[in-house]
Amino acid sequence: VTNLEEQLEQFREELENKNEEVQQLHMQLEIQRKESTTHLQELEQENKLFKIFEEQNEHIRELEAQVECLKSDQERVKKKNDEEIEQLNDVIEKLQQELANIEQIPSDITAFHEDADSLKHTLETVLAEKEALEKQVESINLEASQTKNELEETKLEMDQLKQEINILRKEHEEVVEKYKCGLMKDDRERTEVGSSRKTEKVDEGSCEMTELLDQTQLRSSDENTRVTISKMEVQLQQLQACIKEKDSELCQSYNEIKDLKEQGKAEREMLGNKILELEKTLMEKVAAALVSQVQLNAVQEQGKFLQEIQKAPKCLEEASKHPQTEGWSDTTENEVESEVSLLTQRLREVEEQLAKTNHSLELEKENVKVTQQESKLKEERLLELQQLLEEVQEKHRNEIQKYIKQEETQTYLAGAQLTERQNDNALSNELEKVKEEAAAAKEELSSYREETEKLQKELSAKEANLVHLREDLCKVKEELVQVEEKLANYMRMEKDMAKTESRKDAEILCDLLTSESTLTGKSTSSQTDKAVNISSYIQTSPVLVKNAEIQIDLQSACSSEEIAEIIREFNEKIEQMQELHAAEIMDMETRHISESEALKREKFVAVQVLTDECNALKEVIESLRAKEGIPISGLVRSPPYQARDGGSSDSSSDWSQGMYLTQTQGSDTISEGPDEGETSTDLLPQKIKGLLRAVHREGVQVLSLTEFPYGEREMPPLKQGPESWLEERKAFLSTISSLKDLISKMQLHREAEIYASSEPPEGDSDWRGELLRAIQQVFVREQNVLLAVFQTELAELGTRDAVILMSQLEHRLQEQAINQRTAMDCLHDADRRSLLMEVQVLHAQMNNMKNNPKREQEIDSKSQGDLNGISYIF
């Protein structure tokens, strides 16, 4: 016991020691976690620093781009400065030449020398400023090269820092992997603690050693990373400071370059202005000096020459008067010779000056000749302009005369029109009456249209009601089928239950007979067997039933008589529902038939009334034409361009399009009809709409034909050939007859479709082909009408405007051909759709015919299967 107690105490001590060690390990783990978190934070800081490095690299690239831009700007500035220096050198050379020329002028002009000195001084200052600018540009270039070198050094430093960061990352990844391995080892050691305690001590010692090694490695790596990070931060700060300094230097240099550019521009402008002013002043002063010198020299020479000429005869007279004195004669001879030599020199100078003046006069003469030539050219231009003005004035005069003549002709024509209008007042009154009748017909047509739209809306509502009733019928039929299936299943289950009950009753009777002959104990056992059989019957009986509702009815112990009564009640209700639905369906069918017949009658009456009105309108038009043809044969002519285009060709083509579209819509409704088992009552509103549109357009055409054709154009002459009008009239009558034939064909086809909708489509004629032929005939007649109109206009106007008429006719024929093509395309598309719809309807009818016998066969097979099952059960 003492040993056990000692062992227990040792175990307790060991457990306490291990608990302390575990706590220490937990503390170490927490410390390592904290260190790992700090290490991760440091790595995040390193990543941030790396991002900052990248941003700085981008900034450095931008600075390099700016430096390149500045270099290009400097080169441009250099080029501009060189060009300006060359220009200034040229100017300086010119000025020096002028100064050399000016220095040849005599020294009497002191002001001129002063101006030249001032110009030289200004030129020297300009040259000095240029040299200073060149020195500044060179210094700026040196600074830019230095900044480039510094940027390259910073780039190299950045690359080195990137390499160091990559090395640190690799070291950090290695440390993290080691730390993970240590954690995995700790987990393994903890799992192995429960296996053996002896091995735990050794493992703990090894783990402690490994942990200590890991900790030392981690600490050393952390210290290294911290030192490197601190170094990197210091380097970053230094680089940032350098970058800021260089940015500021670049900005300063850029601003200095801008200032220098602006100063250079301003100085150039100032120097250019000064040079221009100086040149102007020099030219003015040189010209004034030359003029003044020439004038002074000429005056002085003339005065001296006159004095010498006056002195020479006086000397000769004195010498002839005093021949006695020889000494005086010698002296006078010497004086005369000296004076003669002076005079000859002066004469030479005067001759030179005269030559110069002659040269200047020749130059002036040449200038005068040039000015005379320029004046001659200007005079010639003035003459040309005067001629153009005269031509323009003549054109204006001719136009004014033409305008006056046109006004006179218009006034004459207006008087003639007034006289003719007075004669045509009666005809205009009759036309107004016809227009009023046509307006009344239009109002009636609009009322008929409104009535037809209302009837269409009522028909659509009734069709929707019929569709809903059909859907209700389908639902009721489906419910009846489901109820019949339930009843059949119920009857089967009832028969099965009756069979099982009869069998079990027989078994119970057999058991009772055996129980009478056996002992009391056996009787008890037989009774228990009966109870078991009854309970099993009660338990198994609801399993045979499939429907949950029938199970509930059976569990509630309903008798067969009650079930039979329920079935009878259901049958009676079903029969009542069937009778009610049949009566409702019959009522709806009778109503629909009566309403459709009433609508047919009303529409037939409306169509007949409209056709009668159209015939009456046509008779009135023909009577009016007959009246117009007798007194004024020349006035009867074709309507104008707008009436012909809008009334004859386009209206007929549009009418044919509308009629055929209504026909195709009607064929679509015919194809949809057999699916519903109804007559094609949807055809009537659309066809009547088409007829009403046709009548309306024909009325518009009639109005356009009966309008006065000379509202917008000038009145033609009274004498006119009647042959062209007769041809045009025949063309119009042929178009009207073709339209009437087309209307009659449409009515016949409509009546045939209405009365033969219930018959099979085997005996139907090709009404589509006939309709296409009729429309093509209408198009041909329209072309004939256009040709007749062209002939009449040729007969009226003659061969002068034949080209214009031909272009108009070509344009109209092109428009008519385009309209006809579009109409035929619409017709073909509608024909194709109607045929496809009829084919689909026939396919649907065939499928319905095929599906009906299949359903009958399925119903017969189901009934036979039920009978076979019942017979098999019995």
C-alpha cells in the first residue's frame, strides 16, 4: 500500500510537472503565434513597401519621359535660337554693309555717324545676350544629363532593393514552412502522449530541443528581417528625399526653361522691332543726306563756275590794257594757269556729279516706267470691270423685260381665265353637288365601318366565350373519366371484399364444426385462432385497397348497400351534368348560328347598297363627261400630275394590295375554321372592310377626276386635238372596268366561300390564280393610262418639252414598277401563308380523324379488360 501511495504521489508529481510543461508549451505556442502575427504584419509592410517601390519606379519612368520631353524642347529651342542667330547675323551683315556704304559718304554728316555708332552698340548688346542665352542652354543641358545619371543610379538601387526583398521573401517562406513542420510535430507528439509515458519524456526532450532550435532560428530570422527592413526603410526614405529633390530641381529647370523661352521670345520681338525701326530711320536719313548733299554740291558748283567764268575775261582785259609791265604779266600768267587747272578739276568733278545725277535720273525714269506699266495694267483691269458691269446691266435689263412680258402674258391669261371661269360656274356647281354627294357617301361608309368594327368586336367576344366553354367541357369530360375510373376501381374492390368475406365465413363455419368435437382446451385454441383470423382479416383487408379515400370508407365499415346508393347518386348527378352541358352547348350553337346568319344578311345588304351607290356615282360621272364633251371639247383633258399619280396608278395599286391582303386574311381565317368546327364567319368583316376601302378609294379617284384641272397650272389654248383625250379616256374606262371585274370576282369568291365553307375543299377552283391575273390586268391598264396621259401632254405641249415629259414618264413608270413589285411580293407572301395554313388545317383534321378511332379502340379495350378481370375473379 505504501508503495502504491508513493507511486501515486510520483504520478501526481509527474502529472503536475507535465501540466506545467504543457502550460509552458501553450505559452510558447502563444508567443510563437504572436511572433508569427508580427512577422506576417512585417511581411505585409514589406509588400506595401514593394508597392511603394513600384509606384516610385513608375514615377521615375514618368520623370524620365518628362526629361526626354524637356530634351526635345531644348533641342527645339536650340534650333530656333540657331535660326534666329543666323537671321540676326544676316541682319548684322546687312547693317554692316549699309554702314560701309554710309562711311563712304563725306564726313560732314555727324548725326549719321552717331546713328551708326548706336546701331553698332545695339548689335553688340544683342550678340552678348545671344552668347548669354547659349551659355544658359548649355548649363541646362548639363543639369539634365546630371539628373539622368542620378535617375539611372536610383534605378540600380531600386533593382538591388528588389533583389533583397525577393531574398527576404524566400527566407520568410522557409521560416514559415519550418514553423508549420514544428506545429505538425507538436500535434503528433500530443497524439502519442496517451500511448507511452516513457517515450513521452524522450519525445518531450527532443521536442523541447527542436522547439528551442526553431525559436532560435525564428528569432534570428526575425532579427535579420527586422534589420533588413529597417535598412530598406532608411534607403527608401533616402531615395524618396532624393526623388523629391530631383523633382524640385526638374520643376525649377522646367520653369527656368519656360522663363528663358518667354524672355527669348520677348527679346526677339523687341530686337526685331528695334531693327525695323533703325532700318527705317537709316533709310530715311540716308535718303535725306544724299538729297541734301546733291543739292548743296550742285548749288556750290554752279556758283563757283559762274564766278570763275566772270573772273576770266576781267583778267584778260587787264593783261591787254597793261602790256608794258612785264613783271606783272608773268605773275598774272602764273595765276591764270593755276586757276585754269583748278577750273579743270572742278569741271571734272562737276562732270562726275552730272554723271551720277544722270544715273539717278535714269533710275527714276525706270521707276516711272514701272509705275506707268502698273497704271496701264490697272487701267486695263478697270476697262474689263466696266465691260463686265455693262454685261451684267444688259442681263438685268433683259431679265426685267422678260419679267414684264411674262406679267403681261399672265395678266392676259388671267383675263382669259376669268372669262372661262364665268362660263364654267355651272359645271363647278354641278361638281360641288357631286362632291357633297361623295362626302355623304364617305360619311355613310365611315358609319358602316364603325358598325363593322363593332360587329367584329362582338364576334371576337363570342368566340372567346365559346373557347372558354369548350375548355370547361374538356375539363368536365376529364373529371367524368376520372370519376368513372374511380367507380370501376371501387366496384372491383367491393367484389374482392365480398369474395374474401365469403371465404372467411366458410372457414369460420368449418372451425366451429371442428370445435364441437374437440375438447374445451381445443375450443379455446380454436377461439383464439378465430380471433387471430378475424384480426388478420381486419388488418389485411385495407391493404388490398389502392385508393386512400376508399380505405377510409372501408375502415369506417360502410356496407355494400350504402356504397351502391352512393354510386347511384353519383351516376344521377353525372347524367344531370351531362344533360345540362348538352343543353347549354345546343343553346350556344343555335345562338351562334342565328347571329352569324343575321350578320351575313346585314353584310350582304350593306354590300349591295354600296355597290348600288358606286354604280350611281359612275353613272353621274359618265353623264358629266358627256355634258362636258359637247360644248367645250378643247377643255376636256387629262388631270394634272398630282391627280393622275395619286388618283389613277397609286390608288389602284394600293387598292389591289389592300383587297388581296384582306383576301389572304380571309383565307387564314378559313384555315383556322375547321379546327374549331365552325363556319368561316371571320371572313366577312375583313372582306367587307376591303370592299369599303376599295369603294372609298374609287370615290377619291372619282373626285380627283372630276376636279377642275387648271388650278395650279396655266390655261392651255382652246384649240386642241381630241384624239389624245379619247385615248386617255379609253384607258381610264378600261381601268375602271378592270376594277369592277376584280370587285365582282372578289364578291363571287366571297359568296362561294361563305356558302361552301362546310363542303370539302376538293371541288374548289383556283381562286388565287384568278385573283392574281385580275390584279396583273389592273397593273397593265394602269401602265396604259400613263402612256395615254403622256401622249395627251405631248399633243398639248409639242416637241419642246418632250425631254422633260420623257423623264417624268420614266420616273412615274419606275415608281409604278416598284409599287407593283411590292404589291406582288405581298400577294405571293400572303398566298404562301394561306396555302400553308390550309395544309396545316388539313393535317390537323387528319390527325383528329386518326385520334378519334384510337380513343374508341382504347375505350373498348379498357371495357373488355374490365369484363375479363371480373370474369376471372368470379
